Amino acid sequence: MALELIGVSKEVGARTHIAPTSLVLEKGTMNVLLGPTLSGKTSLMRLMAGLDVPTAGRIIWDGKDVTGMRVQDRKVAMVYQQFINYPSISVYDNIASPLRLQRKSKAEIDSAVRATAEMMKLTPLLQRKPLELSGGQQQRCALARALVKGAGLVLLDEPLANLDYKLREELRTEIPKIFEASGAIFVYATTEPEEALLLGGNTATLWEGRVTQFGPTPLVYRQPKDATTARVFSDPPMNFLPVTKAGARLLFGEGQNAPAGGTFAGIPDGRYLAGFRANHIEIARPGTPAGGALEFRCTLAVTEITGSETFVHLDHGGDRWVGLLPGVQDYVAGDELTIRLDPAFVYVFGEDGALVASAPYAAAA
Amino acid sequence: MDKPVNNKAWFLVLPVLVLVAFSAVIPLMTVVNYSVQDTFGNNVFFWAGLEWFEQALSSSRLHDALLRQILFSVIILAIQVPLGIFVALNMPKRGFWASLCLVLMALPLLIPWNVVGTIWQIFGRVDIGLLGYTLDKLGINYNYTANAIDAWVTVIVMDVWHWTSLVALLCYAGLQSIPDAYYQAAKIDQASRWKVFRYIELPKMQGVLLIAILLRFMDSFMIYTEPFVVTGGGPGNATTFLSIDLVKMAIGQFDLGPAAAFSIMYFLVIMLISWVFYTVMTNLDKREEMQ
Amino acid sequence: MAKITLSNLAHSYVPQPKGPQDFALKEMDHVWEDGASYALLGSSGCGKTTLLNIISGLLRPSQGRVLFGDRDVTDAPTAERNIAQVFQFPVVYDTMTVRDNLAFPLRNRGMDADYIRQRVQAIAQMIGMEAVLDRKARGLTADAKQKISLGRGMVRQDVNAILFDEPLTVIDPHMKWELRTQLKSLHREFNHTMIYVTHDQTEALTFAEKVVVMYDGRVVQIGTAQELFETPAHTFVGYFIGSPGMNLLDARIEGNVAHIEGSVVPLGAGYGPVSGRTQIGIRPEFVRLSASEGLPVKLRRVEDVGRHKIVRAEFFGREINIIADEGAEIGADMTRVTFRPERISVYADDWRVAPAGQLGEAA
């Protein structure tokens, strides 16, 4: 059983909401749609659910073409960013409502409701009304209603975005557990790379209505196919600088160069764009050898300390870079810093943005 | 299961089409039919062509009624819209008093038209009406059955009393949708009361205000019952608005042909003005959106 | 500009509060230093928005005074307090242009036209909206509108304080970075007193010089990001700061060791007698997996967060989280954990206990 999108696109007037997209979502998988606001996550979900009819392409569900089929006739459940529950009936009745529509027997309903409530930690709250619950509990109730339906496709559209940070953290770890137990296809839209990584499964990165890459989440993170995917899947954003391949060496700005071995060996000579993530930057301590690392002189613009880590915002000849350093670093804005970067963490992109060589560390992993 | 978009849904619209045909299209066609024929009774009709239309267009009686009608609608809008906004702005936002206000304001809207007319007809009488009697005792020479100005004032005050609540309630709904943060921000920005109205409240009310103006315009342009009950179109023809004139013509004089031609033009004028109104207002909205 | 003093302040939404449970904000004394940046951090319902509204004058406290400099403003309306505030959702004047929006607070105060022009230009440059100055605000995206709100908050130079009420809620992660750094540079440049309310620890810790952690209507700790991370004064701070939060284990403290479920864990310092419910707290960053030494655990799951891994393990029914390097190999035989002794904090009834020989930090 699978949900298959074949060349599905959606145009509204002259605007393309979704460029032709082909995806196969297998049964029992978690699929994350990752992209900024207005990148097409919700549009794509609406097409999957059958709330919108695609302009072109076909949608195959379980071997059957369901392209024009209404959402009511499909087994789909959806959870939104807003906490949507029936306000005038109890949590129990909320969870039971989809089953009552399916005309299940009383005993069946009761056991299913109690099992789902247990899973979502709602058992003590079953007799309350949704508005008497906290935001986290309300969203749990909405999730329970989606799960109890036994839908083959569960669509979650930024379900945690309106919750407190800490609650989000907790529910994020709970959701993969729930999903392991249910066996449905889960589709989860989010703007946050870290959320995608925590949920695991597969990730499709979206940019301007286009799926730029789809694959297992850690793979998409470590081996992005192009600069756009890398940018979407990095928080803080990925850092870039121009690089030239000349013979056996890669030449970076300021006369820095590295041997073009490993994944870099096969690149034809020419100009490229190098990308690297914030957490792979180190600050050079005076007197320690560079040891093959590239060195760049930067001016510190802003430091942000989270206690466990320090974000340094660097100005490198007009380019803005972000570095993520462990622990607390007491640099002051305006400081001149030398940063070090191991070439093993460098991705090389062509001028069209396509990946030319993956970072050696990621290719090895 | 291959199930693309199907056309069965059109059958579901059929009952509505039939209903509309019976309630609107067929009567309208009857009127069209009358408007191009002449009759001397006994169901004998003669083809009259566009004669009635020409006659109506050149009739000074119609022109006068139209002018009166436009003047009335303009005055009504000029009073009711600002007054409605003013009332809405000064209504309590929440709590017991808000509910009480809403109920009181809704009351006039619930009274049947002819009853409103009757109420004011009695209210304004010098012999037994509270208003008329009081004015008379104050030494003001007030008599809506004899004086054209008095008749106009009475009809306008009556309409304002009857319908300002509608404008106020619609505006109130628009105001309620403004988040508190806007008012807080305005306080912090030291915006004056006028600026709060001009830049926060008015833009947020724009949509409902458009609907209110449209509704009030159409209603006032078609006003019939209340002035008919109060003044019967008089004194003289002073408050003979279009619809009163039309009824006089059709029922009073049994000039079916001219009356039918007149109604069609009346209908077209209302449609035209409403359409212009709507287009101008929505375009205004869109242009701002685009900028 | 002025320092803000809260004296003996408390607030209840109930007219006749009967006990501490009726207070949304429990009694507090606090001074907000002139020119510093603060974050008020806590989960929803902890009283942080109540506190902000009291400072801005939208709410009158049921007890205590608010002073701006030496002036008592407890009863002064918002407009008189000379503050700026940025709200959770963008508040822009839709029918005005971006330029008029930014100029609005200055024009209302009758500032000189030349000054306004120059000020608006400077702010527009800072928020990156020079190109759209003459567009109507109505058609802009939520991001852009919120930038206007921020700009309007910054445009006056003489404000006593700028208050932010979760201003980045509607902003995309990528844009958050940009706006946050802009706010920081603006603070450095103009030295306004800034108070920033949020439930997002990253925002709070990275934005503010001092973070005020609130829990259940009370301030539980005020400190720098480093202090909150390294020495949380209350178990709530340990849990709330850091992701995942601090690991807490029930323990019996004896001098410089802790006894946990039959194992002995060395502590970085000696402690006197500790009473009440005693726990030790250790951040996941300071826990190491080992095959041979430490407390026995069951590995539950490994989460790859990109820049590092989070290992979820279980110790006698309690979850223990461990942060491991991006490239770390986690073998099935690594079923023991060790704690860095000097990073362990001791708690009695949820409050931190200072090691013997130091001044008491516990409340």
C-alpha cells in the first residue's frame, strides 16, 4: 500500500503553486515536508488529501487512481496548526466522533477511544471539554481524533507550531512513537530543519512550489543534491563562498587552498560555490597548527550565547557567515577572528546550484 | 476507481432554477409583456411598442419623482452612515451593557414596515400624538399633512429611527474584529482619537460599511410602505417617491402599460446604481491591495 | 531613558484574592537597569505577559509600585510612560505606506519634518525595507509587516524602554536569525532598555544580557545564558533551559558523593547535610556513554539532530538523555553513563543547594 503522486501539479490562475511533482510514500513511513512559509507544503498536502484537484498528473492510492475523488471518500485524517476540536462535547466524544460516523458498535468505539486516549496521555481528561485543556492537550485531542479514525493517510500541517517551545519538544519525541504503532502513512509539514531531523523517516525539501529532494532524512541533510536543498535544510543557514578548482587543488578566497582529493578529485577545473554548515566552523587558537584546515579572517558582528553553545555571526568580506561553537565563547563584536574549516566538511556546488561534490565526511558516512 | 469531476451536480441546482423562474423571471416577463402593449380592459391587448417607455422618459411627473427619490436616498445615507458609525464607536465593547445595547438596537429592525408607519403617523399627529402635541405646545407650527418640509422631516426622522441600527450593528461587528493590540499600539504611538478612527477603525470597517451603504441605498430607493402610511405621498406630491408614484399609476389609474414600462426602468436604475457602487468600492479595495 | 523599578509588586485577576494560588504574579521586587536587555522566559500562563502589561501600563497591578527612574508611574496611562512595544502579531496601519507607518509615532509627537525623514530612512535601512518605503503596508507579507512593527518600535530615540511580546512568533526560522541579530545590533547601537517576552529559550538566551526565568507567577532565576545553563537555581530552570533539559535523578547526598539506586556517583564538591527531596541534576551535554564504567542504563533510541546526536536512555524507569557528537559511534555495548562531577548540581525540594564552603544560593 502506498500513496503515489505522478507528475502532480497545481496552478491557480497564472501562478504555479506546485510544480510537477512525483513522489512515492510507502505504508508505515513518516514523511516530512520541509520548507519555509509559502513554499507549497500546505498546497501539496491539500492535493494528497483530495481537498484540491491537481491541474495535471495523477494520484494513486493503494493501486487505485484517486485523482478526482473527494476527501470524504478517502481514508484521510488531517491535523492543523490551529487546535481544531468540537468545543461543546467532551474529549471522549471528540475522539469518538469519527468512529460514530463510521457506524461502529458502542463497544468497539469505547475500546478504540480508550486505547488512543491512553497513547496520547488523555485518559484522565476524557470527560473535560476541549476549551478547559491547555494548548498541548487540545492538540493531543486533535491528534487522537486523527489517529482513531484508522486512516491510511495522516496529514499533519505544522501541528506543533502554536505550542510552547518545551511542549513542542516533548510532543516531537512522542509523535514518532505513536506513528510506529499505527502503520499509516504520515505526512508532516514543518519549517524547522531540527524538527525534520528529530522526526526522522523521509524528508522532502520544498522551495517555491518545487520538491528539491526526497529521501531518508539524514541522507537529505548530509547529501543535499543542490544548494537550495542545503539552504532549506540548515538552521542556522548554510554559509557560502566562491571556490576555484585548478588542477589538483581547490582555491578558496584569501589564498587558502586544499588538496582536491576524495570526492573533490573528479571535479573539472572551473569556478564553483563552496558551502559549509555553522557547526563545522572552529575558531583558531593562536599558536595551534592549522593542520590542513582552511583559515579565514572574519570580523565578528554579533555573538549569541545559549549557554550550551555560542552562535557567532561573522562578516567575511561582505558575506555573512554563522558559526556554532560549543560552550560559552566571550568574543566581543568587532573582534577580528581567524576561523578554521576542515575541507572534509565542504560541499561544492556548481554555478547553477547543483551539487558537484558532496562533503567528504558525509560521503563516507 | 476512476471518478473524475462529473456533471450530475447540475441536477441539484435544478430546484433552485425552477424556483427562481417562478418567483422572479416569470413575473418580470409579465411586466415586460405589459410594457409593450396597450389595453382597454377585457383582456384585449394592442401592440404599443416602445411608446410607454418614451412617454415615461419624457414625463415630468416621473422626473420629479426620481429627483425626490434621489434627494431622499442621499439625505438618508448622509445621516445614517455617520450616525451609525458614531453609535457603533460609542457602544460598550463587552459585558452586560453590550448585550443590552444590541437588543435595544435590534428592536426597530424587528417592527414591520407598516407598523413603523402607523406608529409615526400617530406619533406626529398634533391632536393625539406625543411628538406633534409637544411641538405644537412649544409653539412650533408642525403639521406633516399640510407642510411639505414637515412631511419630509417626519419621513426622514422615521427612516433614521428605523434603520440606523442596521448600519450601527454592521459597523459594530467590524469594530469587534479589531484585536486589542491595535489600540494598545495606537496609545503607545500617541495617536489621537481621530487618527485611531482614521487609520485603524475605518479601514477595518470598510468591508461592512460597503455592505451597509449598499443595503441602505437600495432599501431607501425602494421605500414605499412607511411614507405611504404616514403621508400617502402628500401633501400634494411632496413625498411621492418612485414606488408610491408607480403604485398610484398602476393601481390608482390602472395605467398598466406605462406602469410596467416605468417598473422596468426603475428596476434597471437600481441595478445600475448598485452595480456601479459595488464595482467602484471593490476596485478601490483592490487597488490598495495591489500597491 | 530610565531604570525601571518594581517594588513589592503583585497582581491578581481575582478582585478579592484569597491566597497565593489566586495571584497570576506573586510578590516581587526587581530593578531593570537602564540600557540593559532582558528576556522574560517561561511557559504559557507563568505570568510573563502579565508582568509586561504592568510595565507598559496596560494593566494596573493589584499591589505594589512601578517606578520609571524616580517617577511613580503605577497609575500613569501607557501614553505617558514613553515606551515602545512590539506585539506578537504584526500591528501595522494597513492604509498607510511603510514610510508613514514608521513616521507615525514621530509625527504624533510633533517632531520636525527633517528629523522624521532622516530617522525613517535610518530605520528603513536597518530593517531592510528602503525599497518598499512608498508601498501600502496592506499587501505585504507577515514577515515584512512584523519588520515594520519592529521598526516603529525603534524609531523613537528617547523611549524609556522597548517591550517585545513574542515578536518572532510569525516569522520563518531563516528570517528569525536575521531579525534577531538586527535587534541585537540595534540594542548595541542605541542602548535602549529592552524587555523581551518569549517561551522560546533560544530567542531568550541569544537576545538578552539577562534572562528572567518565570514559573508559576514567580521569578525563579535571573542570570546570563551561561549561569542558567551551568548552575540552574531551580529544577524548572534546569528542565526549561537546554534541549533536552537537565537530567534529574533522586539521590542521597553524603559529603562529596551521591547514592543513586545502589550506585555511587562522585560530585565535584562537598555538601553539608541536605534535607527534603534531594536530587542531582546533570545536563545531557555533560553525560558520556561508556561500555565499562558508570550507572547502568538501557538505550532506547538515538536521534540524529544533525549537529549532534541525542541518545535517549532509561535508568530505573527515569529517562536519561545524552548528547553525543555528530560523528560518534554508539555501540550496543555502551550501556553505562558517567557524569562530569564538576557539572553536577544538587537540589533539595527543587532549589539548588550550594556546595559547602560557599555562600548559600538557595532561596
